[in-house]
Amino acid sequence: MAAPAETPVYATPVDIETYGPYGPGRIDTSSGWNRPRYPFQDRITADGSSGFPAVPGRYHLYVGWFCPWAQRTAIVRSLKGLDEVVSLSYVDDERDARGWAFRERRGADPVNGFLFLQQAYDATEPGYPGHLSVPVLWDRTTGRIVSNNFPDITIDLGTQFEEWGDPGVRLYPEELRPQIDALNEEIYRKVNNGTYRVAGATTQEDYEELRRTLIATLDELDARLADRRFLFGDHITESDVRLWVTLARFDLGYNALGKISERPLTAFPHLWAYARDLYQHDAFRTTTDFDSFHFTGASFLNDGPVRIEVEPREADWEAPHGREKLGG
């Protein structure tokens, strides 16, 4: 396995002409329009019963600024106060057929000195042929990937490092888990994944139905947030993190590319104030790079349907949100 060099080393630039675009033959999806499969799904446990004990300094997150699934892990790591417990680094924003890489724009790999994320996958499954995704949770001790299954990673970061994390931050409290799980599933199907489904719609009928479903769900969430600061009351939960990463990318990425809604995020009054409220928390602000969101969803866009016109909108994320009066 490679070791980090004293002098940073970087992958060669993205070269579509030589290597081709990323995607063909790599993204294996289940039946129907769904996310790619994520084959590495081990878990971290506080007692070590999984074989991967929660230990400071053992694990590293490979993430991307552009990626909502990866940003969720970075936000949870920060909310729980695990910055010195689980290390983190970023892949470059663009890729060719070689997959995500470590370039000067986002920095070298500080753990293994990898040039390409493919090397982490190959270290776990030699000759790995599948989708190369972030986030990746890497184990320094065994020299392999623990998980690339993003929903599990945030749950484990939020619940299994209590000895070292902030005990006052309860993102997945036991008494709310059934309700959180149910809302997470709805947010995932209709909003998180819904944006990609609208972009990837191949027929006019599917495009119209999918975007109507997504907009109706945003209206429902907007109404839910009229009288509560966060989705489950006064405290941030896993559901808020999952919803926010899509809201943050909605106008700049998903709506600009997929033409989902004539109404921008700013036209949903409670959702927009809620989104600003979360952004103004350090864990959300410091893990956000709006410039990277222009790449969001581009590889999923299908040119088949006739899409609505969407006007570009400027948004002031630092504007006062006024939601303190709701509690928390």
C-alpha cells in the first residue's frame, strides 16, 4: 500500500479525450431508477463487536465538496465534535473514467498517498470494477474500506463515538428512531434522490410526475417547519442533515440543471429560513463550498423531455433567519 509522501503528489489532470468520461460500465444500479449499489457496508460499533471498534485516530473519511452524500458525513463529524477523532480529506471536484482523484485544488491524500480513489477500492477488493463513490470510510488499521454506504456512516458517526463526541448532540435519539427512519425514507425517495430522478427522466410524463412529487414534498416540509425550528422540534437530527444538503444545492445545482421548479428555494418561506438557520451553524457553513455545487447532478441529466424555464436566482445565506423564537 502507498504511504503519504513528504512532498505532496497529485494525480494528473482530468483528461476526457484520453480516458473518456466516467460512468459507462461502472455504475451498477438496482431495478428501477435508484442509486448505484454500495458494496462495502461494515459498521463501526462502540463495543467493537463488528470488528471495527470506535477508536480515535483509526478512521479517515474521503469526501467531496460537491457531493451531498459525502457532505452529510462531514456535517455529522463536525456536529458531534469528532474533528480530532476521525480525520477527513477531499477528492477533486471533477473526474474522467479513472474516477475521483487527489489533485492540487483539494489537496493530496494525507493517509495513504493515493493518487486515485480507485486505489482505496482496490486495496479492499483487488481489481474492483464497480462504482467509485464518496464518502469512503477508511480504516488505517486494516488498510481497507469499512463502508461506502453513506446512510450507515452518518448513523455510526452520530451514535458510536459517544465517549469522545459531544453527548449533548443527539442526532439519532432512540426514542425518535422509528419516526426519523420514516421521514428519512420519504426525504430520500422524494427529495434527495428525487432531484436526480427528475434530471434523469426520459419521458415527458415521468418528468412532469416526478417534479410535481418533489415540489409537493417541499411544500409539505415547508408547512411542517412553520411552527418548529427543526424537523423534530428544538434539536437538529439526522433528518435535518439529510434534507439540508439537497436544499443547499437546489438552486445552484439541481434546479438549474434538471429544471424542477419555477419556484426557487427562496420561494418556500419556512424552508428557506430553516436552510439559512442550519447554514449559519459552523458544522454546515464550514463544510459547504457553493462554487462546487454547479457540478451537482450534471452526469444524470437526460435531454429527452421538454423542460420548464428556470431563472437563475441569487440567495443571501447569511441573512437573518429569525427562527430562534421557535426554540432550540
